[in-house]
Amino acid sequence: MTTPIADFVKKYANTDTSRFHMPGHKGKSFLGCEALDITEISGADVLGSASGIIAQSEANATALFGSGHSFYSTEGSSLAIKAMLTLIKKKSPAGQRVRILAARNAHKALIYACALLDIDVDWLYPKEFTHLCACIISADELDATLSGGDTLPSAVYVTSPDYLGNVADIRGLAEVCHKHGLPLLVDNAHGAYLAFKEPSEHPLALGADMCCDSAHKTLPVLTGGAYLHISKEYRHFSVEEIRNTLSVFASTSPSYLTLQSLDMCNAYIANGYGARLAEFIKKLRSLKKKLALLGFPCNDTEDLKIVFSKIKCGYSGTELAKHLSDFGIEIEFADPDYAVLMVTPENSDSDLARIYDAFCVLKPRAAYNNATPTLPALPRRRMSIREAIFSNSEIIEAKDSEGRICSAPTVSCPPAVPIVVSGEVINSNAIELMRYYEIEKIDVIK
């Protein structure tokens, strides 16, 4: 498969050209990558109105993912989320407030997008709360919610896989959405690789209408590289309209290093990636079985995560993170309940062996009774998300915030899933959760 962006930049870097254009480093080496770091010079195409080498590269990605069109983002899935919601708003009747139905474990990028676009959110809550990042909703639950409402939302939005590796029933949810005439939007930031399993488990293959993938999370792509995928069936907008929508929120100086990375990833995927992925998943499943025999069972998750829960293995996530760090292993995420390791075929056999060796010297513990505080009932909404985020606010101690209205969600990334959403009234249960997850301060309306 061709790599038109990378080829162009490499050819340009090898010429004896005086660079009287941005960036200011002029190709001189400081980090080592500067010669390949260019801007939208003649022949380099323009991401916001691609018709040359970027358009050719996106066509390659579109073929690989089997989408109607796959658009590049050099600003992560956050940009793609804003674009998806903008397209939903464009399609809604003029003068009508736009409302979406979303699973509560949404990344704060969704909250910020709703603030910018003045979109309301009705939340789908799980029947049983296990963690902020988990909100598995069945197709029957979604159908009951949609059938029981006075009016339908403009779209349904779910996160799958979530940070803990839980995977939603995308096929079932899509069928329900389409039965009610609604599009299904999926935050698939953690699941770009799913398109290359056999058969594909990517949201588009299962019926989603639009989704975002953070390429850099599971594919060999530089940080910030992502895709906005539009399904073949969702034909409400032209490629040009969607590209213009992305441009509304995107920088006019996209990273050509990231674009080259996305471009070269196409060739990497086309050259036997599916087989390499399948072989690696076998190795990973074997490792998980060996860890279980040592007394450290992993959660049942999507393939490229190793997740340990306190309730299963007796150790808190923070304890495991400290232990693994002593063995030279840096993990993705840890909190009182979970330790999350993100793995890809780029991890070596010695990497996997190091995980096993670390657990060989750790003494197993009895299963732990879950002490996670309960999820509060749906907090009372006092303001719209937009009004709350753009109101005059102050940062106070979380322990003193009961009865106050949340302004901006105060939560780190990872996992970036807020306990209280902008515009909601903070209650005692929320304060208990903030204490549990060690959130000490919160932004509230003055």
C-alpha cells in the first residue's frame, strides 16, 4: 500500500531547499525529527480541504477500515467527537434544542463538545455500579428507554471499549437505534485494532453510524493520531461537508509528523497486520491463563488490555502499579480498584515475560470484598452544560461542595470520566466518590 504523505515529506527533506516557511526550526535538528516536520507547503496538501496526498492516504485508510470515509485527526479523538456532535446538530430541525442519549461513562471530551455546541445530554445509567469507567447498557435497556420517552433524542452515544476493557453490544445497540430511526455514535478510542480481527469487531462492522478511533492508543501511530469514521450507510453529508466540520475545531497547523505516522500505519496494517495481531492475541491469552494459575486472574476484557481488579486478586490497582514499577513496568492506569495495562503487538515477548516474572514473586491474596461507594442517583440538573461551563466559577474543596453546581468536570486523564457533570448539583454520594477517587478540589458555580 502506498504512503503518499511520508514519501512526499521524505523527498522534500532530502532536497537542498532553503526553508522560508514555518516551522521556525527550518529543519535543523533539535529533537531529531525536525527535517520531517513541515507545514502545508506546495504539494503537501491541506488537511482541511484535502485533495492531494492527504486525500490519497485517507482513501487507503478508508479501504482498510471498510468505512464510507475515514478522516484523519492530528488532535486525537477529541476532535472527532466534536465533529460527530456537530453533524448531529446540523441534521436536527432548526430551532430545536439538540439532545443526545449517552452512557454515563463518557470521556470529558464529550462534555466539552456539548458545552461548545450547546447540546443537552440525557444519561444512561448502569443497573449496577462498579466503576466510573464502566456503564454497560444492554440493547433491551436502550429499547425500553427510547420507547418510554416522550420524545426521541437526536442520537445515541456509547463508549466501547471503555477504559477497563469492557465491550458493549454494539450490534444490538445499533439495531435498536435504527429501529427508532436514530444514529449510533461510538467512542471507539481504545479499539482501532478491532477492525483487523477476523471477523472484524470494529463498531462500523457492527452497525455504528459514526465513530472515533484513537489510532495512537492501539496502533503504531504518534500521539494525537486519530480517525473519524463515517459508515457507508450514513449518507447525510458529503465528504467536503464533514471535512469542513472538522476544520471548525481543528488547528490550522496540523502536525505533519502525525500525518506521516497515520500514513505509514496504512502500509503497516496492509502488510499482514491481521495475522500478527491474531498471533499476539494468542500469546496474550496464554499469559493471562498463566497469571490466573499464579493466583492473579485478569478481568474478561477486550483483547489488548490486561486488567486486574481488587475484587478478584486482592490487591488494589495502586499497589499493583507500585509493584510492577519496581520491575521496570509502567502501566496505563491505576486507582483503588483497578490496574490497567495496555498492550499491542509492538510489545515484545520479553515485555510479556517481565509481567509474568513480576507476578511470580508476588504473594497471592484472598479475593477482596468490593468497597467502592455506590453511584449516586442521577444528580439533579440545574443548568445546561454550556451555561455551567461558561459561568463565573471558583475552585473549592470537594468535601465542602455539597449543594453547589458543578462548573467544569474536575477529573484527571486517565480516566477522564467525571463523577458530576457540568450543570448538576453535587450531592453527598458524589462527595463520597470524589473522596474515594482522591479528587480533592472541584470547580463550581459562584
